[in-house]
Amino acid sequence: MKNMLLTVAETAALIETGAILSLAADPDLLASLPKGNWIGGSSVYFLTDTGGAMLRDRVFCTQFSDASDADIQVLSAQTLPNLAQGYAPNGATIVLIPAFSPAHEEFALGSQTYAGLFNQPLMGWIAGVHLDEVGRKAAQVFNGRTGQSHQAEAVAMYLTLPNTAQASIDIVNLFQPGASDSPSFQFETSGFGASTAKVNGQSVNLAQYIEENALDIRLPLVADYGGAMVNVAIRAVDATAGQVSFFAPVVAGVTYRQARPVADYAASFAQETQGAGAGEYACNCILNYVYGELEGKTTGAFTGPATFGEIAYMLLNQTLVRLDIQNAA
């Protein structure tokens, strides 16, 4: 694999060679590109070799030079449960989904039940917009074969790898749940929002509880999902309406605790990813970018878009996700 930050002209020239690509850029740039073996998602925030940056005139390009072939499919909320049916016999799959779309909600709530989902590495991210445009502009994903953009559907790229190659995915989550004596949170229903929660077993209005206890909503709720620490980031708290919204769904019956603070995001990512990252497909969360003040700061060797959600089989928040392809020999 190879990661590059390119101009539109440079990207177009690379597409014309037939290269298999995943692209991230302002949607106007993606819409101007020629048809080819690529998928793309809207993003204007990036972690680059020289630090975090908001860029509207560049395309972040990952070339899957290890792949021998690629199939591209557009999947609606109704067909996403069939995602694994497109898996290549020896491969890896990339899925891009527009933020706050029907496909986003479907994948977030249902992906862990999809038949065959865990049979090969599945990695991807949630396309977004400039933070000033949230609620005014829709995120988009692109099928490069047709040149069409999609605001409600997901786009999947099914990579075929040679028998000598092996793909793997991993996550880097800087957050750990609070101590065992910190408040625990449980929810009666799964979803992207909640009005009530059980805090230490007692039902409360969650928005009021957050306001009254002055909780720092930059810190996600964290739970142990089968041995992996998974974050649910808080999107907004409306104390007047008594509602809390999240960037990923809470799961009914799971015990969450609010995360412990992270002193230095950039240094922590660099430490956690020492000796790895160059030449891997990666994304990091827009909330890490903002809350960690990553503009102009490097986070180790990992580069890629800052996204509205990360995918490693399931939807994640405030997490770095990476895909590596190695020679199996």
C-alpha cells in the first residue's frame, strides 16, 4: 500500500493508470475525477506527514498495490446485511458510509449480526463534512466506476489479494474506562440517543445528570465489547428537551463508564503506534482531531482522513483504525 496527498490532476493521472484506490477529499474534488477503480468519501480533515490539516484542495489517496483485483458495490440500508456476500476468497473489504445516513444507522445498529461479517478483515470509515457545515450539507461517498455520489447508501470495495498476501486490522484506542468506583451507565434500548439511563442502577434523566454533574462530554462512554474497549462519543446534550445524542449507538444492557482523560493526544498516539503505520490504510476520529488539537501535530507514522466514525467490523468512535497487508510468506 501507498499513501499520498495529491492534487486533483495527480489523482486523475493515477486513476488513469488503472490503480486500485481509496480516496478522501472535498466532495467537489471527488466529483471532478475520472471514472476508474476507486471509491471515495467526503472529508476535509486529515492527518498528514507534517501534521493535522484542514484541506479543500488536496486528495488523500491510498493505493492498494498489493491487490490483484477489486469489485465495487453500492449498498443501501436494506442490502447492507448482505455485505459479506461480496467477500473475495482471499481479500479484505473497505466500506465507506455517509454520516447520519440511513446506511450509517443500519450499519451501526446491525453490523454485528450480519452473516459472515467476521470472515475477513473489514475496515472503513464514516464520511463527513466541514464541522461548520454539519446539519447544512450532506456527507457523500463515491463509486469511482460510475462516478456517482451517494448520500444515503454505503459503497464497498472488495479487494482480492494474491495467495502470498495476508490482511489484518487493528485499532488504537487511547481511552480507558473510569475506575470501578466511578459511575456506571446502562441503557434499556439501543440507539443513537437516550433520554434516560441507569446510573449505578438508578434510573435518571441522562441529560440532566450530565449537566448537574458537569461531566466533560469530550470524554466518551467506554465499554468492554468482548475484550476490546469500545467508545461511544457524546454528540450533544439537550437539557431542555432531556435528550442526549451519540455518534455511535449505545447497546442495551452493556455497562459503560466515562473515560479517563488523555493528557496529550498526539504524543499518546505516537507512543502507542511506535514503529508502525507507514504504508498502512488508516483513519482517525474527527473528535480526536478536535479535542486533541491535532492541527499541525503529527501522531506517529499513521496518516489518513479524520472521520465521523471508524469501522473495524463494527462502528467505532474516537479510535484510530488501521489495515495492514503483509506478505504471508
